[in-house]
Amino acid sequence: MASLAKNGFNIVLVSRTRSKLEELSREIQSQFVGTKTAIYSIDFSRATVADYEALGTLIRHLDVAVLVNNVGASHEMPESFVEMSESNIEHIVNMNVIVTQRVTKLVAPKLVGRKRGLILNLGSFTGQWGTPLMATYAGSKAFLIGWTQALGEEMRRANVDVQLLNTYFVVSNMSKIRRASLMIPLPEDYVKAALSRIGRSTGALGRPFTLTPYPSHAWLDWVTSRVLPSALLLRYSYGTLEN
């Protein structure tokens, strides 16, 4: 969000914990004087029709230019599909598929109306090659690939860009990784790479509306999609997560 504010965008912050939203709002306004922020606290895992309607009301009169779909959920631990609880399956599918579509449905008509804009969907290598013992998460991210491509072709006619950010690991609470490395960037470094490559097919040649923006991720994308057999990747992933 700071990168967008730095480039002159006002920011609408939407997440679960209001106190964290308020803190981030203050930080943005302090660092980028003149930037306006609005916050909306919503627990997407339990969101009601009224919650989505309230979000729609908040943005109704705003000139929204960019939507970043970064809400998601994964498995707490690797587990086989047959051992997953129904509630966990529903939670992952809701967070990664339903929520993304419902929020996009609120914003997309505004972008079409203004004849320009950008929708960024946060994807995962897991959706690209599949990950045994994380089958529901992998399936939900595979859905995002197909959905983004179809939506991208529809929105292209209104001069609206839609991009799937194909992502390997990034330092974050979800990845449970705390230290950056050559293959695992800090969030701010990943965002900088992503925003500098919007509209280009870096690391994802031949895959429409898909971008693998971080350099080492782009290299891994090329190797796994062009060189290594899919069956080998599946067996490797299973063996790694099983242990």
C-alpha cells in the first residue's frame, strides 16, 4: 500500500482487525502527506451480505483505479484431502475463491465505467503445478489462474488490466517464513518488483494476464513450466511435505 501511496494514490484499507487498519492508515498519512485513507473492518471468513453491501457503500462515490486481491487462507499443516474437515475445505475455498470474486464484483463495474484501471490477483506456484497434501489450497489457486485469464480478456475491452501475480514464497505470516533469501523476498521488495512490471509477461511467457514479477521467482517459473516434468514436481512436492 505504501508503494501505491508513494505514487499518488489514495488508499482504501480493508481487512479484519480494525486496530491494525487504523495504525497502517496513520503510518501512510504521516509518511505521505496529503494522501487520504479510508478503512473498513470486515472478517471475510464470516462476511454477510450486509457486510459486502457496506463495503460497496463505502466505495460508491470513490474513483477506484486499482484493486489488490490479497485475501487468502491456506492449510495450517500439510494434510491429505481425505483427512481434511469439511469446515476447513469450505474456509479455504471461501477465502480464496468466493471472497475474491465478491470483492471484484463490487469494484469491476467502476473500472469499466471509467474505461481504465487495474485488478491484481495474488496467485501462487501451488496453483501452477499442484501441491499434494495441500490439494484444496492448490485447487483454489488454480481456479485463480483460469478466472484471471477469462476476466482479463473480458476487461481488456474496457481498457482495464487484470493480472495474476504468480508468486513463490514471500516473507509473511501466511508463509511462516521470517527471513529473506535469494528466493524469498521481503514484502516491500516483492511489491516494488510487481509494480515495476505491470502489463509485461515477465517470467510467464505464453500465459496471458499472468506475471511472475520477482526475478528469482521468474527463473523458477521458467524452469518448472518449461524444463521439469509435472509428474516429477508432484512427487517432489509430496515427498517434501510428507516429511
